[in-house]
Amino acid sequence: MNIENAIALSDCSFGFKVRYFIGFLIKTSVLFSISMFIFLLKKLFSDGSVSGIIIVGTIVLIWCIVYTGFYIITEGILAQVIAGFIVSIIGSILTFIFPPLGIVIAIIGFFMIIKQIMDIVKLIPLLILGFFLFLMIFDSEVIHFIFNEIIILPGKYIDISIMTNTINSLLIEKEINLHLPNKIFISYPNIVYMFLSLIIALNLGFKYRLKDAIFRQCVIFMAIPIAIIICLLIALIVESVANSLSNSLFQPSNIQASSMHEGKIWINSYTRGDGTFVSGHWRGLPK
């Protein structure tokens, strides 16, 4: 049961408070570990290239989809969706048989839609928070995307050898060719990402069960692949517009002949797409 729907914590027994505090620490640790795992994925796979960002976004998307599916099934929401679909079919049949009944069904459906919209609106702040986390974790990539320049933001190196030495030893025993660095560079926006991730973990761990908390965390992190897709679409649109303008400005849309002589056609001067100026010349007609 969510603590926000329960009695005040001050009214609970000492034993319950101890159990709740231990559970709170466990939930917070799990949620923060998931956030740090995503940050580690960024450090391992994202080298500033589009493919690296796509790899990280794909892994995050798969995690969010898999857990959301698990949450829907285990919480019985899937059964409600199927039941709603069956009810809608029955309602359509009854409306066809008795049309006035359609007005009643339409009114009920309207209020159901309003209720669902209100539930979706509650998720908007989580998505906005997720977009901000995306900017903090992919700080240098976003700057490179906007200004087309590689800029390394200030930060600091952190020694993680205590963790990586153990992992590297296990990888060597398993003959896995992957060596984790003992130090990683963390920019100041990345530090903001870690701080916000800790605050989110504390908040969700205090308010919800672990299953509910991870689901809301998935909603937040779903903004990362969404933001990546939006950036890629913007890049494609900008590139397409730039190519269209370049073709229209620097390449002749049609080449007109000023005169013909002995089976040859005169080509007026023009400028190629790479900026090379081509003087007017004679060209033989195609046979």
C-alpha cells in the first residue's frame, strides 16, 4: 500500500517505523541504482556519435517497455483493458439494435475519456523531469547537436576502482574482452543528473511501493528515447531543408540553350553544388 494513502507515519508503532525505514532504504537504493546504471550505459556506449546515443536510448526503451508490460499484467490492468474492449463491442452492437442507447453510451464514454486525460496529465510533470534529465546526462551530445561543435563541459574525474577492479576480475575469469576504466570523467551537468536521481529515488521510495515506484521511474526515463527520436527527426528535417536550399541556390534547375550549331548545344555558365563555377561551353546532343 502507498504511504500517501495510509495513516500518518507518526501514528504507527516503533516496529512498523523500523520496518518501513529499512524498506525505504532498500527502495531508494534500487531506484538510484537503476539511474546510475543508465548513466553507466551512457559512459560505456555513447562516444558522442549518433549510433552510441541510439544504443543507449534503445536499451532504456526496452527496459521501460518490458517493465511496463510486467506492471500492467501483474496489476490486473490488462484484464481491465480487455474487458473494456469487450464492453465497447457489446455497446456498439446494442447501439446498432437500439440507437437511442448510443446517446447514453456516448455520455459515459465522454466522462471516461475525461478521466483518462486527467490521469495522463498527472504524468506530464514526470515526462518534463525526464527531458531535463536527458539534457543533463547527454550534455555534450546536445551541445554538439545544436552548435555542431565538440565542447567538453567542465567537471571532475572520479575514482571508481573499488567497483571496477572487482568487475574487471570477473570479466577476465569469464574471458570477456571488456575492461572498465578506474576513473571516469563526470561533467557538472552529469553531477546534477546524479543529484536529481537521488532526490527522485528518495521521493518515490518514500511515497510508493517498489513496484509502483519503478513504474513511475520508467515514465520519467521514457522521455530519454523520446527526446533522442525528436532530436534525430529535427536533424533529418534540417538536413533535408539545407539540401533543398543548396540544390535550388547552387545548382541549375534547368539549363537553357542560347543557340545550336552543327549538332551541338550551347550550355550557359552555372555554379555547381560544391561552389565550382562552370563557364559556358558547347555540348554534343545525345544520340
